[in-house]
Amino acid sequence: MKVLLVNGSPRSKSNTLLGLCEMEKIFNAQGIDTEIINIGKKDIHGCIACGRCSELGKCVFDDVVNEFAKQFEEADGIVVGSPVYYSAPNATVQAFLQRLFYSSHFDKTMKVGAGFVCARRGGTTASFDVLNKFFTISGMPIASSQYWNNIHGGAPGEAADDAEGMQTLRVLARNMSFLIKSIALGKKQFGLPEKEDHVWTNFI
């Protein structure tokens, strides 16, 4: 079993990375393999709604998004960690997720998703909501914790002093590990939920 940890911060000693590393310890202790993918400094183009992914089976911009999609298809879960610079997940994270979820056409049903955000002070819950929308539109259960998944810190390493925030991430990793293992057992006994042909309703 494997969880991919997406680091959306461009800073080498970021509080976002600190949070991911805290979760990684728990995942590994639970017997779940992990890999941290750093996208914060990548040059990631935004989606241009060209529709070519429906023909190519991947995004027309052949970069880290397409590379990650292959790993995502094989993984059991994904954690996205993003800093909050101005009221939302940073632009790189949003471009990455929009293109990843729009252009990858493999079935994501029952892969477990979780997001967390890091801010000096405000903007965390709004940013957290943005991350969760990518999972809920894809048939992915969302792992939860004891509080909303956010940590606070401005200067490098400052989030380590957010005792409640770091505990929230540890609880999140334990809950996510349990959920992944439970889904694996359920799939073995019951398979995946029955699919219906997608119905598109347009009002315009």
C-alpha cells in the first residue's frame, strides 16, 4: 500500500514539508509506503480547457502532471499539502490539481484523499475546502482528523510549535491508514461500487 505526499511549497525548509514529514512517520509506522513529491518550484502551466486530454489520455502539457498521474494510478491514497499565501492554496498547487484531475481518466474510486494547509494566520479553512473538492468529484473518500487539517507557522520550522496542528496531522495519518486498509479488505470481499453511465445535464 502506498500514499503519495504532494508538497506544494517552493521553500526547502517549509512548514508544509514539516507537516508532510510528520504524517510520513505515522504512515510508515502503519506499514504504508510513502513518497514525497515536491511541486512547489515546478513550472506548471494552468489548464487551458483545450480538451486534448480526451484524445491523448493525458494532458497536452507533458510535464510533472503527467508523470505524477502514472504514480497516482498505482497509489492507494494522496495527501496534498499547500501553503496559503493569499486566501487560497497557492497557484502552483491549484494548476497541478486542476490539470491532474481533469486530464487523468483512470478510475479514482475509493482511492483515499486528504489535504492540509499551512498559514501564518488566516485563510486555512477556505483553502482546505478547495483541496477537498478535487476528491469529492472523483469518488474518493476523504480522510478526516480531530480538527480541520491545518497547521500554523510563518518562519521556517515554526509549525513545529503548533502542537495541536501537528497532532491533527498525526491523527489524520492514522485515520487515513485505517481507511486505506479497510477499503482494501472491502474491495477484496465486495469489489468496487456499481457504476452508472454518467448523465450530463446542461441548463444553458
